Amino acid sequence: MNLLCPECGKRPATLHYTKIVNGEKTETHLCEVCAQEKGEYMPGFDNGFSFHNLLSGLLNFDMVSNESPDIAHQKTVPRCATCGLTYNQFSKIGRFGCSDCFETFRDRLDPLLRRIHGSTTHQGKIPERTKGELKMRRDLEKLRGQLVRAVESEEFEEAAQLRDQVRSLQERLSE
């Protein structure tokens, strides 16, 4: 079943947009002609929006510079030692060549991930009913890591406090 464009009522609505502005979510379904007239169509993309082109644009965000092409070419291009993929190739195709690419390009990816997600660590979504317990388990793992580091650096007073916090959290989890 094809949905007709609500603007013109003639052509099928082939472009679907979801906008969130100030927490308000609106969904729009338009044909390409009406989308162009309303300024919703993204020119330069075949059949509308391309995620790979968006990702490519984000990845190249920091690449813009005032350097001459000669200077830019003289700089070394990051390349994965395992698969040979360059950062430029990654930004064009939007996929890594192997699992080592993430480490190879980490210095360029961390600022991008921080800009998009606000963090470089995957947090995931947590169902409300398990959120409390999962948060306590994450806190427990974090405290255990801090405890190990405190013992290694011979900060025994801090280690004792962390040990007590770990025990307390373990007791709460076992209730």
C-alpha cells in the first residue's frame, strides 16, 4: 500500500522524515517534489538521504584545513596494518576492513564518537525494570577496578574505603 503525499495528494510519499525539535517528535511523509519545495529534500543524494554520505561528512568534519594540497599530501595517511584500509577509504565506504581498524583510527574516531554520542563508551539502553540492578552491577565493576588500581599504587587507605564500598554494594545486590 503506497501512502500518498499529504501535500499534493498526487504522488506517492517516498521520503519519510522524523524530526525531534525541543523534545517534540514529528513524522513527515512527502513525495520528492513537495520535499524539495519545502526544503526537506537533501540534494545530491540519489533517492533522498544516504547514511553513508552523512557518516562520510561527519568523519571528514575535522579534515577541512587551510593547508595547501602539497602540504596535505606530504602528511602520512593513517593505514590499518592488518587490512591496509586508509582513513579516507573508511570515510567513503563507512565500514572498517577488519577488527584492528578501530584501534588504528581511534585518535580520529574518539572525538567523532564524543560529538555524536557524548561518550566514547557504549552504554546501551537499559529497560526500566532492570535499570537499578544493572546500574549497581556497573558501579560494582567500576569500584573493583578502582580498588585494584589503589592497591597497585599502594594507596591503602583509599583501597580500604573502596573495599568497604564494594562489600556494601555486594550486600545490596544479594538482597
